[in-house]
Amino acid sequence: MEYSPGDSRSTSKRKVIAVVGGGLVGALNACYFAKRGCGVELFESREDIRQAKIVRGRSINLALSHRGRQALKHVGMEEKIVSKGIPMNARMIHSLEGKRSPIPYGKKGQYILSVDRANLNKELLTAAEEYPNTKLNFGHKLLDWSIESGAMTFLRSDGTKMEIKADLIVGCDGAFSAIRKQFLRQSRFNYSQTYIPHGYMELTMPPKNGDFAMEPNFLHIWPRNSFMMIALPNLDKTFTCTLFMPFEEFEKITTGEQVLEFFQTYFPDSIPLLGEDALKRDFFRLPAQAMVSVKCSPYHMGNKCVIMGDAAHAVVPFYGQGMNAGFEDCLVFNEIMDQLNEDFNAVLPEYTRIRVPDDHAIADLAMYNYIEMRAHVNSKWFIFRKYLDNF
Ligand code: FAD
């Protein structure tokens, strides 16, 4: 399966696009390029998650908002995804004493949706595959590519290597992007990466008497100033609870008893819902995971390559906009392709010009919300202000 833009599969009419990374943004992007009639080859290092028993990823569920929905709508995927999402109309703040106070997200009737990451990824891959001009190549890890020739080298899961070229390379290979590595070698490429001191750990809250253990249509938050826990509902009536805390605090907890003591001190109302035994066990199942914020510019190299999603702008998760902004990247790129007649010489710089300020703003807002969610949300003034906002 080796070809280049000169081969028969790439006629002068049909541009061949290599989408590197078949995560959320790569899979959606494949739909966008396929819909406009390009030949799409998607390369994903993992095996096909639709066949995998265990899907490794970051969070189990995610908040899908207006920005992401608009991008899904354009390729006819909005309803399919929304129908499997759970509306969250408000935050539900859990005080230390166990009092619960709702703070709406917006005006009456506005909400964000809790969606299952694995299901969303699977649906988008299936939608991409339904286009006859798309081919999904799993078990293909990008090792390297050349800015001069555009040739990409992949390592296949059988250990063999292959080299291909395409008219355009679209790097959607996540926060540690292999595509972006080549950008770093170019002059006038700006790049910064920041790890925050907090890590995150996911815990599952099982259903209670066959129903959700807490009110389902809320994003639950236990703000405790220097750290916090949140919980998003899942279709199987579980909640995924995510504890965000400085790594040094995680490291202090080494025994099941210490876990219980910690939860008793800071999240006492959650203990009966999570279950003492499960809590003592699950806390040590996986180590806390790091969170990185990546900002860079430009998002393109010549007329050959562009990066989108976390590859271009990994953000901390506190604004719930990483995936949503990545989805919007696909929509914005598509609009520019229309405006500039698919001329990559013009489209790529224009995409950078339009998109960099917006994605950088999202990264800054996410950093700001890192403090807002765990601390400001706790203050009486915040609750009062939000109360006023909704009138
Ligand atoms: P990824 O999802 O990382 O996908 C990249 C893909 O590229 C992967 O499939 C990977 O296997 C593949 N790949 C990597 N390297 C290679 C290679 N060399 N060759 C081929 N393939 C490769 N966002 C929201 O909008 N709402 C939320 O509520 C939200 N919650 C979050 C909670 C947590 C705890 C975290 C960590 C993130 C959250 N995010 C949220 C952010 C969201 O997860 C990311 O923005 C989103 O996953 C980015 O999608 P992506 O496709 O760009 O990258």
C-alpha cells in the first residue's frame, strides 16, 4: 500500500490527505476531508479500538459543548453523539459539610453533555470509514517525516516499515505529537510546554439501587482550594470521579487506611457512594497522571503540513474545551479550504493566522479555570455572581 501523489490513487482532481492520529480530532478530520472528496489515509499507532477489549485513553468521559457540537453537525454526527450524551445543566457544588448547591452553566435550558470518550472515538472512526474515499490504517506509528519531501515513515505493528507521501499531512497525533517534532527543528517556530503541579486520578462511583448514586444532570464538584474532585455521569448510571491534586499530596497517601482518612477529611459525603473497599483498592490501581499545556505557533509548515487538536494546543482539562477546540479546528480549516479554493499555499498560513490566537486564548482560559474550579467556585461571592449572571 505504498503510493504518492503521483500514483493513480491521487489524480490531479483528488488530493490525497494523510491524517496522522486516529483519536478524536483525527477521526473527525478524516470525515471532513472525505466529505469534500479528498482521498483520505488515516494512520493510527494503536490497533482498532472498535476491536480492542480495553481502550486506553485519558479521561473516560468528556464534556461536549456547543463548540464541539457545531463541528460534529457539519459532518452529520451531532445527533448520533448527542443522543448518547447526558445533559449537565449546572455544576453541583459539594461543601465539606455535605451540602449541595447547584450553579447553572448559563441561561435556562443551556447545558453541556457528558459523553463517553471511547464511544465517541469509535463512532467517528466508523463514520470516516463509511466514505469510500477513506482508508483507516491501524497499527501504523509515524516515526519520522521530511519537511523537504513530505515523505513519512511508519512502523507497522508487524515490525515492517513503510514510506509514503501525500499532498497534505495533517498531524492529529496528540500532545506528544511526532509530527510536531519536525516543526521544532525549524527557525521561527515558537513552542512552550508547561506541566502543572497537579496530577489526576479516576475513580468509579457505581449505581445505587440500580440508579445514579447522585443527581445525574450535573457536573459535580468538590472544590477544596488547592485540590478538587469532579464527577461526570455515564450512560451505565455510574459516575466517573476525577481527583485533581498536587503530585506531592498523592505521594503522601500510601495505604488504604490513609485513603479513607483523606476522603473522610475532604470528601466525606462521597465515601458511602464510592464504597470503602473499592476506594481503598482503586486508589492504587493506576498512578496519578500528569497534565501538560502546550502552546506553539505557527500551526503549519510550508504547503505540506498542518497540526490540529492536542498536537497544536494541548490544554489543561479544567475548561472542558480541549477536544471541543480540536473539533472546531476541523470546522475552521474546512471553511478556509472553501474560501481559498483548496490552495494549500494560501490555506495553511491563513489557518495559522485565524486559529493561533483563538487556541491560545482557550489555553489561557483553561489555566485560569484551573484555579476557578478548585478555589473561586468555593467562595460566596462566586455563587452570588453566578446567581446574578443567570438573571
Ligand atoms: P488524542 O486524543 O491524544 O489522539 C491522538 C491520537 O494519535 C491517539 O489515538 C494516538 O494513539 C495517536 N498517535 C500518537 N502518536 C502517534 C504516532 N506517532 N503515529 C500515529 N498515531 C499516533 N476536552 C474536552 O473538550 N472536554 C472535556 O471534558 C475534557 N476532559 C478531559 C479530561 C482529562 C482528564 C484530560 C486529560 C483531557 C480532557 N479533555 C477534554 C481534553 C481532550 O482529551 C483532548 O483535547 C482530546 O483528546 C484531543 O484529541 P486529539 O485527537 O487531538 O488527541
